Amino acid sequence: MFAITILIFTAIVVPYTIYYFKRYRITPATIFLLMQMNMFYGICMAPKGQTAIALKLEMIYPVACLCFILGIELAVKIGKKRSGAGVYLNGSDFIDRDPSTQQMVMLWIIIIVSLLACTYFFVAGGINVFLRSLQDFFSGSAEDYSNEREQYFSVKGTGYIYQFRAILLPILATFLVFGLKRKKHKFFFWMIFALMVVFLLGTGQRNAFVFYIAIVLAYIYMLKSYYNIRIMKKSQMVILGLSAVLFMIVLTIGNGRVASEGNSVSAAILSIIERLFAVNQRTAIVAFEYINAQPTVWGYDWLMMMADILPGKSGYLSVDRIVYYIAYGTYSGTGPPDLWTSAWYNFKYLGITVFPFFMGMMYHFCYQKMTSKINKNRLYILIYAALCIYLGIWCYGTPMTLFNNGVVSIIILRWVMFTVAPTKLHRYRKLSEQTVSVNTQFVKRRY
């Protein structure tokens, strides 16, 4: 049954993902399906991957992913009806101009607020783990700052500041350096970019940095593939790529993820690979083993987790903390269940059939909505890339994960920059040397 489950999942998900990517390229659904493959195959290869409880979890994946795909296809059909006889995204032209004055004013307001919030956060926390770890790395010492990282939990407004530190500031600082066409003040923009990196990595968390790298790669690909715009030289990409690997290694060592003896660099690289392809997958099995013995809560778990968005804490002992306790003997961390386990716990069979079906519809509708915006510019494409990544990586936890990962903040950013701030971009809709034709690959994606 183990081999049959793998064959069924592969036959359903892999061909459709290839087909969908060729048709629409990078969308939230594309990233989500890739992450589902990462989770499923990782669970299968885990040490407990062939146990009875793991097999039950593995059998859920083909069912849930098939329902997700069916939801996408229904959204495609609905999209065709809405667009009439046409099969292309009407009015989806791209204007390669910098944002308007009003947009830039709003951009700088958000950046200044983000910088102030981050400065307060690290002053109150008492330490920047990244800078300390970087200093130790080049001095030849190896300190474990896992205990110091706990100081950040005592800072008020940590969750809200995270939205500025890990979501809004990285997006806007990246646009200033790589997306803005004007060449003035580039040195100043690079200083803001450097501060952003220090703040993003300052808590020692690696997840947000990995997601940020994925956003940048998606952004580079979209501009080059859709509009033939290259925002980064190959030499710059190599330098930034090597820097990113170095920073990940430094953080891994500083977090105490490697043994004190032996080659710490190679051990850190192995730890990073394990984090990407094995840790969440092993945790998923532990979580399902616990949840499978529990009664269905019919949405109560998701409701209580969503309540934590509001100021103050509900005192609810979440499943991810229980799972972490089962795995490590302490409640001081989180071990979130995978998405389908969480849906199974909250809604039983409805959670792995109806929920993924509507989720597939919403993900494709999101693609349709975002790409049908007229007069897109480089900033808009960067915001869209961020939304694709953060929607797509939701393969574990509850809907609260979408809030924590900044999906709502990205949607608000899009609304502020392209609805609240008068864009004036409609003045430049007429053909010009800087206008890319509507007949680009980006707008020729069929509903």
C-alpha cells in the first residue's frame, strides 16, 4: 500500500503541476503544489514513513491534492465565463516606470515606520543574534545564542513588529535597490537594504530569510520571463547567493543547531538541508499520531488560533505546542502539524475534501485578480511575487499561519500602494518606448 500511495500521488500531482506551470508559470497554486510534493515525499522518506500511522497520513495527500486541483479547474472554467469569449487577461498591460510621487511617499512612510519598529524591537530584546553570530564566525569561536533568543518573546508587540521586520521592510527595501529605475541615492538605498538584512536575520530565525530568498528569485524570474527585464547582473546574483548561504550557515551555528566538535560549516549545511526537507515532515508524523487519537473539534482549534491575532493571549494550548512537547519534552517551541492533518483534526473528511477544493478555487482566483490589474509596474510584480510565495508555502499549521507569514500585510500593502495612493500611472497608458505590449507571456496565460 505504501508504494501504491506514492504512485497515485505522483500520477496526480506531478503531471498536473508541470501542466499548470507551463500554462500559468508562477502562481500561488504552483508554489503550493511544489510544497505538497516536498511534504509528501519527505514524510515517505522519514524514519517512521512506512509505519501504519504514517501510511494513513500519506493516503490523505492524494485525496486532498486531487480536490485542490479540481478546485483550480473549476476556477479556470468560471474565469472563462467571466471573460466572455476571450481567453486572455484583458487590460493587463505593464508600464516600466517608477512609482508615482504619491506611491513613493507612501513607500517611505512604511519604510520609516518599519525601521523605527525594528530598532525598538532589538533595543528591547537586548541583542542582535545575527551580528553576534557573524562576529563569532569570523573570530573562530562558536557560541550558542538559543537562550538569548528567548528574550525576544518578552518584547511587546512581537507579532505586529514581525510584519514590518520580515514582510514589509524586505519587500520595499528590495524594490529600492533592485526594482527602482532611477539611479540617484543608490548608496543610501543599499544602506537601507543592509539594515533590512540585519533586522531580518537578527532574531536568528532562518525561515523568514528562506522565504525572502524565494520571493527575490520569483521576482527575478517574473520580470525576465514575462517582460524581458533583467534587474540583476549574473555577478550580483552570485555574490548575493554566496552571501545568503554564508548567512544561513552563521545563523545555524549561532542557533546551536550543530555539534561543538567536528566541521561546523559542513554540519551547518547538513542542518539546513534537513530543515528544508525533513524536519517538518518528521513533525507531521508525530502530529498526526497525536491528532488521530483525538476527537474532531469541528473548527474550535482554528478559531482559538485565530483569536491570537487580537491583543492579549487566549491561553489556548495549541496543537503545535503539544506536538513539540511530545517530540522534545518542552512547551517552549512549536511543532505544527501539516495542513491536511490540521484540517483533518478540525473537520475530519470535510477538511481533506471540501476545504482543499475551495482552497484551490481561491488560489486560482487570487492569480486572476492579481494579474488582471491594469498598469502594473515593477513594484506591483514584487508584491505579487511575495503573495505567491507566502500563500504557496502554507503546507503546515492553521489559517493563522497565513496571518503570521504576512499574507494579510501583503494584501494591505497592495491596497495602500495601488488604491489608496493615487498612482497617476493611467497617464502613461499610451504607447511609449517604456511601455511593454499587452501581448506578453504574462498576460497570455489562459483562465
